Amino acid sequence: MPLLLIRNLRDGFLLKLSWLFLSFVFTVPTFAQTESKHIKNVPLPEEKILDVSAALESVVSLVISDSEGKAIAQGSGFLVDGSGKVVTNSHVIENAASVAIKSTEGAVYQVTGILAIDKDNDLAVLKVAGKNFKILPLADSDGVRVGDKVVAIGSPLGLEQTVSDGLISGIRDVGSSKVFQTTAAISPGSSGGVLLNAHGEVIAVTAFQLTSGQNLNFAIPVNYVKPLLTASAVVPFSPRRASLSSTNGEPPRRPAPPPTIPKYWTHLGDGSTVEVRIDGDHLYEMSDHGQHKYICDLKLQDNGWAGKCTYHITTGDGVVLSVRHCTLEAEEFITSVSPTRIEGKSQYIESGGPVQYTNEFFGFQPCPRTGTGRKQFVLIPRD
């Protein structure tokens, strides 16, 4: 083949390759620009932002009264149903003979009773007389993460509609449940209030704080509330004690003091030795059980002895620097006393309470704290 013909064929082939390459290079940017322009035309969804003024309309103050109509406690709550379902902490209504709520407009409504209660998670749902209440939406608290922005609303120390903001600073395990730790400030009276996310949705019920630390506040995730909202039967409040006078005008008779009882008893639960002494209307109970010491002063009531026990607890893991000494008070009620048997109920003592001792090697060493439940106990004479 002549050399000139070979060169012409080669130059023609190279020219075609050049056009194909240029066509590809300039086509790709044109496609990308068209696609980018299409994306810019897609409208972005609007994000729901917290409206604090609207949320305030659904947060209420609770006034707890005894059987004589005397106010004995105050707490917070929030509405989750237009027909009048109010969520709060169970410990807020623990001694209630009646409960009333006060709205942000100053309207007062009577609580007709309890719809549901969960003492393990310190939650209660109440029924309020009324309708067409403004309510708060509930979030999925399983989606809460450390660092999320939050707002707490409640009535600390009776200061209604108090708002504080902060972050979720931790998610802690308490037994088989979880609690949210938050920097949003709460105080006594905030119990039962609401913790909202940045979208105005309820993520938790404010519950307690550790006063021995700084800004250590805790709330119960709202997912524990949701199963309680299906309840429809209302259980009315009832006085915790008998009336001061009977129907015939005579005061109720108190039980006669028991006969002489042994001094030393055995606790059937832990096998510890308990010293019991009755002096007039008072029953004293003492125990020195290793690292667990307590003394109780109970006064004779209409149907038993009631009062408080002061516990002195020493705990640690065997390392001297981590030993901690804790003091707390718990309620106790003795229902039956005889020479051969003593029965009663004492307030639960749980782990994870206020921090009373810290060291640089082991970090926080939490003392036990009183719980909301009660446990039965039996004492029998020691051999």
C-alpha cells in the first residue's frame, strides 16, 4: 500500500477520535448543569420550630390537698388529650385526697381521679373535668440523643409557667429503665412538668434533680407514658385517714398498746437483728447491720404506727478512697404488733441517689435514695 494512503487513513482515524473525545468532554458538564438546576427547583420542607407561648397553654400547675382540704404539696403537669388527660409524676400525688389544676389563664379545674399510674417509672395520668383542652404532641423518645436542645416548663417553687432551656447531657440507666439527664434547670415543684425538643414535642416528664451536684436534672422518657394513655376507667381519690370524728360524734378508738414484747427481733428479709421498744405512743426501731444502720421513730396512729427512719449507710468497693457515708430518711408504717410477730411496710431504698462523695480516682460515687414504692417486712422474735 502506498505510504501516502496509509498516512491519510491514519489521520482520518485520529480526527474521528478527537471529535468523539471533545463531544464527551463537553457533554458531561452540560448534563451536570441541567441536573443541578433541577435539584434547586425542589422546595425544601419547612422545619417546625418550638413556639413556647403555645406550649405554655398546655402546661398546668397542680395543687395537692389532704382530706381536710388543706394544700399539702404543689407540682406540675401537662395536657395530652383534649378531653382532659394530664400527665405528672406519681410521687406528686402520693398523699393526695384531692387534686386541682391551674391553667396559664388562671382557670382552675378539679381532677376527678387517676386514670393510670406507674410507680416504677414515677408516672401518673389524671382525668380533669372539662373539655377542648389544648394539648402537646408526643415525640418518640427513643430518638433523643445526647446534645439535643431542650426546653423545660413547669412550676418550680410555685412559680408557674417557668421556662428554662438546655441540652440533653446524658442518657442514664436506672434499673431496667432509662432517664434523660439535662442541663435545663428544674427545682422542687417542677416535678411532673414537661421537657420539649426543638420542635415543640414532648420527649420527657421532668422528675428530680441531684442537689449535691451542679445542674444535674433528670426526666422520664415520654415513651413510658404512652401505654398509660389507653386507660379509660377513673379511680377517684380517697382520704388516706379516717375522719377525726365518727358518725355519732365520738372520736375513733385507737388500738390499745400491745402487751410487753421482746427486745430483739430477726428481720425475715435479710436476717439482721432489730431492736424494738415501745414507749407510750411511740415505737422505736433500731438496727446495726454491718454497713447498714438505721433508727426509726414511729407514732401511734388510728391503724398502726407511722413515721420515718434515718439510715446511715457506708458503701464502697473495698478501696479505701471510694468509701462513702450516706444519710437519708425513709417512711415506715407498722400495721401489726404482737409478742410473736411485727408486720409493716417501708419505703424503697434505691441506688443512684444524690452524690455525697467524690474522688479523683473513681469519679462520682452516688449514695442510695428513697424510691416511690413500698416493700413489706416481717420481724419475729430472736431465739
